[in-house]
Amino acid sequence: MRPAHVVAISALALTFLAVPNSAGGAAEDGCVTPPDSAAARNRDGGLNDVGTVEAAVAELDFRARLALSPAPRVVAETIPVHFHVITDGPDGKVSDADIGKQIAVLNKDFGGTGFKFDLKSVDRTDDADWFGVKPDSSTELAMKQGLRRGGAGALNLYTAKPESRILGWATFPWEYTARPRKDGVVLAYNTLPGGVAPFDLGKTATHEVGHWMGLLHTFQGGCKAPGDYVDDTPYERSAATGCPKGRDTCDKPGLDPIHNYMDYSDDACLNRFSDGQIDRMKDQWKAYRA
């Protein structure tokens, strides 16, 4: 397991800036290349990978906000959800029943975290350009500016058909202040329950909402500290694919967290957040979305 984080901000800065930009690392770093690394399919195309500098700055801001806030850690929160279905004619249609199943998956997967999801609205837009939305594009901004509802604590989910191999992406809590209109989660419509296997159980939404709540990938930083900044998720050199039981890519305690929602394993393999991740989500909510 990970060593406890140093809480002094000056020490944190030195620790974070030592983290490599990618999840890769040389053998002398205590990492071994897993046999399936070249075949790994990106759940969010690397769009929610966070580089060294961004991670350091974001963590310093997060810790500073927590230190300055007198409010207690969030215990429970019901999050309003606004669901935006983008189609291109008949392509991409999502029924109310499909949406209900996705919300049910979120509530099941986040059960025990203190967070619940309450569907407040559904809208549908037939627009070929928006349907093929690309991340960080003028199309994404136009789509979100036209449809987004609510404030920092409102979850806006968009279903569309992003470019190939990308199943979804999300904004992080610390991005809201500078870019509130881009806040939210984009999902490939066929990742909802009943979609295309092996990503057909609605877990892509769970993964991306985890990012929206402030979690990083379990393989963030590879085998080097501080990894994903969560003490109880074992280090992992690279993203998992399939459900490789017994996978152990770092020469440190603990098998790779292949069952964690913040890895890239198949939907059927994912079934947990760690206690540390739950605490982090609650603190991120307090710092940025409360």
C-alpha cells in the first residue's frame, strides 16, 4: 500500500514534482512491463491522464482549500443529474429506460460512498456535428454551452459518438472555476447498460464520474510516489485490460487494483472504490463542488 502523504505543502510540492509525466518507468524504478500493456484499450483515450505539473498544481490548490475551509468533510450528498442525448438521425438514440438503468448503475457503484444521483432532466438534440464531438474542440464547447444546466454540484452527462477507441472523458473538479461551461462527462452512447461488450454494463459512466469527483487513474505515475494520491490503492505501472487476475506490475506491496473503477479493466471486472478514494471524493466535493 502507499505510504501516508506528507501534509506540509512545501514537502508535497517536492514529492509531486518527482512524479513522471506518464505511467511508464524503467526497470530500475521497480516496475515491470506487463505482457498486455501494448494491447490496452483506453477507456478515455488518455484524456484524463494528468501530467506532472498539472497534478502538482492541482494537489497544492486542493490541500490549500481544505486547510482554509472550516466546514467538516461531506458525509452525504444527492447530486442532480442532467442527461443530454445527442443523436445523428437514428444513430445514437437512447431511451428513457436506458437512462434509468445508467442512473441505477451509478447509484449501485457509488453505494457506500455517501453520494447518490438524482435524475432531474433529460433532453435530446439531433445534431451531426455534436454527435461526433471531439474533446477540447469548439464543437464540445458549443454543445455544452447550449445544453449544460446547474452549477458546480450538478452532473451533466452527454451521450454521443466520440472518435474511435474513446469511450468517454470528464472534467476534474479543480477545472470548474476557470472553465465552468465545459464541466461535465461525455460518454459514448453504446457504453450504457446493454451497449457493446466488454464495456456494456454502464461502468464507463462510473469511471468518468469518478474523475468528475476528483479521482485519478489507479495507474497515475506508474510505480512512483505519490501515484494517484490515494494511500490504499496499490501502485500500478500501466492500465489493465480485460480482467488479469493476479497482475502485479510494481515491485511494491499489493497486486494491481484491476477491480477498481478507476482502472481500464472490462466492465464485468470492476466492482469497487477504495476507502481512500471515497474520502478523497468527499474532500474534493467540499473543496470544489459544495
